[in-house]
Amino acid sequence: MHHASIRTANIHRAIAFYEQLGFTCSERFTTGYTLACWMEGLGGRIELIQIPEPKPAPDAFADEHYVGYYHLSFDLTEITPDLPSWLNGLKARLAVVLESQPVIKLSPLKILLEPMQQQIGDRLFEVAFIADADGLPLELIRVLPKLG
């Protein structure tokens, strides 16, 4: 896959958020009449596109009847020994940006689902969900040792 594209109400706020996840901006460009960029990190590439007159996105995480793209998932297995400590570090990094760059209006971290274990087949995962700067769900996942 080349990239996943995310429409955002404020590209500068979105960039600041994804930088705290470990992404770096690799290209800035315009698409049609608006700002855009590619960001690389966590084993992939995302494209952020600023929407000039944004409308709130549907709540894909809370609406059990929502149909469509649901979330991006980032594998943190090689990055952290556990999701709770990684989330605490992310909260701290976001708080620094919030305090040092108030004009960006970055919100504190919103956790949609606290870290928990989930079994899929014979694999065990640690999973959590957070909201990005526009409230879109992001899954954080770690592969745990194989069962049995």
C-alpha cells in the first residue's frame, strides 16, 4: 500500500498530532485548492489533506451501525513493551505541544478504548484505540507471544 489518506479540518494541528505518534513530514504540496502532505512513520505513510469548509466526521467508533472505512491500525510491537506506558508518553508529548504551541489548539489525548488483550485465532494482541486530532479512531496494537 502506498498511503492512507486522511481529510483534516486543520492540517497544522493534524501534523502536530501525528508527529507525536512518530511520523515525520516527508512532502508538503497542494492538491487542487488545498494544503496537503505525506507523513511517514510507524511502518507506513499517511497523506493529510486540509478541508477548507470541514463538516464533522461520522463517529465510526461509537456508531455500531456505521459502514465504511473504520480505522488505521499501527503495530507498536517493536516500539514499546506495553501500550499503557506508550500512551502515557504520548499524553505527555501532546501536553508539551498543547502548552508550547497554543495557537495550534491541539486537544489532550482522547482514549477511545483503554489497552486490553484480544485473541484472534491462536494469536494474542494488546489493543487500544485513540482519537486523532479530528476525532478519527486509530488502533494501536502489539503482538503478544503465541498461545499454546
